[in-house]
Amino acid sequence: MAVGGGGFAVDASALDRRFATIPADVKKMSLFYVYLISGFAGVGGFIFGYDLGVIGSILGMPVFLQYYYTDQGRSLATYTFDKSWIVSFFVLGCFFGSFINGWLSDRIGRKKTIIFGSFLFTLGGAIQTAAINVPMLYIGRMIAGLAVGGLSMIVPLYQGEMAPAKLRGGLVAIQQLMIVSGVAAAFWIDYVCNLKLPTSQLAFRIPLGVQVVAGLILAFGMAFMPESVRYLMKTGNFEQARKNLALVRHLTEDNLYIQYEYEEIHKVVEAEMAVGQGRWKDLLLKEIRRPLLIGCFLQFFQQLSGTNATTYYAISFYKILGITDTNTQLLLQGFYGLVKIVGTFPALLFLDRFGRRAFLIVGGIGMAICQFALGILIRVVAGNTVGAAVQAAFAGKDGLGKFGVFLIWSYIGFFAWTWGPIPWVYNAEIYPVRHRSKAIALATAADWLGNFIVGIAVPTWLERSAYGPFFFFAVVCTVGVLVTLFFIPETKGVALEEMPANFEGPIWQVGSKKKHFDREVTPVTDVHELDGDRKTAHLA
């Protein structure tokens, strides 16, 4: 039905009904193009995952220790400190990078921001590859972190703004698939290089050099991708927005579905921008406060659940379980990466069918059980011992060590289809357009803050308690389940333009009914003022 100002009070269901009228062959091509754009942007996720995964295994390579410590006279007593900070300099860069991109993406656009981040990542990767000492590694990791933090914020934003509502969850979940694919690729490249080149610097320089290639692929590929339709409207470029919408949906500009979707997006963006461009202090406003708190919580607790502790320090975990051979440790990490990839597919296939809440609750319960069991296993076998004494306690108990590895893999299997992708999906869809880039930047920064805390704390914590971190992770997972159950609303199938209304209901979610956005849509023939020109849109 028509509303004031020539807009339409429509929703995702109405758009789905319009989309259903499109011929099957055209519809198939339209969906293919949407997946293509979202998938290529997801290379930013691959870069994110690769840089997370590559360093953990390299830090455990004997040739790495030989080159940077023994040959250069650097004391091995500083190794635990260096290991923490080589990881944490990267994470600090990510933290600040997410804020910078929140500002930059509103200035130069989503597409150019991704390209800029790609070149910055290439620079950081080149410095790491050529590093001749530990301080140079610090610098390279910080620069790469600035790029990855920015990409981790902007890629889900870009994907969410380009995707139809009914596919948004699965499309943004592609980001998680690409992240875990990057992690797995890093693990396997590390393993093969260490296996084939155990005494050569190439064992760690080749894996670090792959970052350069990945960054260049993303930079040049994104040059051929379209700019976000919502960003173009936000900046007043309405004609290009209409062209890009038609391009993304692989339909003509005069197609009824394109006109209908364009009007819906245009109406909401225009109304929001009439209020003014979102500022950082506006994130304290009531309209954004609740979704922002939920978004930050999901990202922060995603990291405190222990996922990247395993990614960074799995070799230390395997040593605790009595697995001391370097090649075996790296091989186990390779399979760990494969578990993450396979585990992501349920989110791609079923997230938009069963919803965000169910996945978070089921996954959180599974993750908590695995972490509690792992902590209990280490406590029972090794008591309060630490270091070599823990390894000695597991010596000759191969079955228990393998069970511990099974629990690590099971934990990440639950994580991969729940708390891995869903915080990114949720944050890409819940904010009003005028606040979206800054809100996502803040939520992404919360993710990297949690990542930093875990990265800096776990090595020292393991020296004092071999089982303590796992009990902590289990408690975090349990809290995540309870918060989801009581406070986090469902967003499945809700159009971005309808999302603010989804957070106007009761804060208490148990027993509350999901809002319905299906409103009657009557055929309309109306004259609208689009881009300053009088045009007739026949939408009947």
C-alpha cells in the first residue's frame, strides 16, 4: 500500500512474492550473480583466516626458533613473551583497523575500502615475509592487522547490503566459510613446508609470502565488483544505485521487481538520512543502543569462547596432551582446519531456515560441554602440574591424548556453524543504515578486543594452569547460551529496512512471539519523484 511521500510499506515477504514472478532461468542467474559477488568479497575473509592460522604453526617450527633466536643470539627465555606479542600486535592492528574502516567506508565507499585494505594487507605480508628479526615481524604483523581488522568489518557489511533478505544469512555466512578456509590453508601450507623444508628459512617464509598473493587477488578482483546500492543511495548517487541494483539482481532497470526493491530501499534510506548522518556519539541513542549492545556482546563472547586460542596455540594444547612431535602437531592442525570447513556448511544451508537463535543455543551448549570435558580430562590426568610435568602425565596414555584432540575438534565443529558465522551475520543486518558502518566497526572492535585478551593471556595462563583456560571458555559458552535464550531476538527473513522494528519488542525473549512483517501489499500505480525526476512506476 502507498504511504506518505510516495514510498511503500513493504517487506521481505512482499519482495519474495515479486521475485517469484521472475522467469526461472533469469532468477537462477540472478542468484548466481549475488553469490558470485558475495563469494569474491569473501576473499577478505580468507585473508582474515589465513593470517590467523599461519602464525601459530610457524611459531612452533624448529627452524623458526633456530633463525630468530639461536642464530641471532636472542634468548629463548623471551620466547613466550614474543609469541604472545607477535600474535597480539596483529590483533591490536585489527582493533584499530576496524575503527578506521568504519570512518573510511563512509567516506570513499565499501568497494574502495576493501581495495585499500587489500593493498595494506599485501604490504604487511611482504614485511613479514622479508623479516630479518623479531621486531620486523612485529611491524609486519601490526600493518597486516590494520588491514585484516578493517576487512573483517567491511566485508560482512558489503555482503549484507548486497544480499536479498531471504538469502542474507547464508550469504554473509560465506564470510565464515572463507575465514575457516583461510585457516585450513595456512595450517596445511605450514605442515607441508615444515615437512619438506625442515632446515630452510623457506619453511616459514613461503607461508608468510602467500599473504602477498592473496592480498593482490582481492585488490584487483574487487575492482570489477559493484559498489553497495545502499551506500550509493546514502551518498545521493541514486541513478548509479538503480543500475547497480539491476546488475546485482541480473535484471533490467525497468523490471518490476527492481523498481519495487529500489523504492523500498530508497524510502528507508531517505527517511533515515533526513534525520542526519550518523555520528559516533549517536551510537548512544535509544534507537541503536539495544542492537549495538547485542552485536558487541556476540562478537566479544565469540572470542572469549576460545576459538582463536586454539587457532593460535593449538601446538601448546597438543603438547599438554602428550603430542610432542612437530610434524604430528602440524598435521593435527591441518585436520583441525578441515573440521572447521566442513562444520561451516550447516550454516550456509540451514541458517536462513532455522534462524539465528536456535543455532547459537545448540552450538553454545555443545561448545561448553567440550570445553568442560577437556578441562576435566587434563585436571584428572595431570592434576595441578604445568609444563613438562603435564606432558609426562599424558605419556603412555595415547588414548586419553587422542580423546583430548577429539574434544578440541568437536568444540570447533560446534563453533563452525554457530558462534563462528552468526555474530558476523547478525551484525551485518541489525543496524539502521545511517549508523551501520560505525556500529559494525564498534562491534568488530569488540571482537578484536576479545581476541587480544585471549591472545595475550593464554600462553602465560597455561604456564600456571594447564586446565584453567578450558574451564573459563566453558563458562563463557554457557553465559552465551543464557544471554541468547533470554535477550537476543530472531532476525531470520527480516529485511534490513524493517530491522529497527524488530528491536522495539520486549527485551525478554523467552516466550515472546516473533514480530510479523507481512503486511498487505496492494497493487499500485503511482507517480514518484526519483532522483529529482518525475517517473511513472507501474507496480501492479
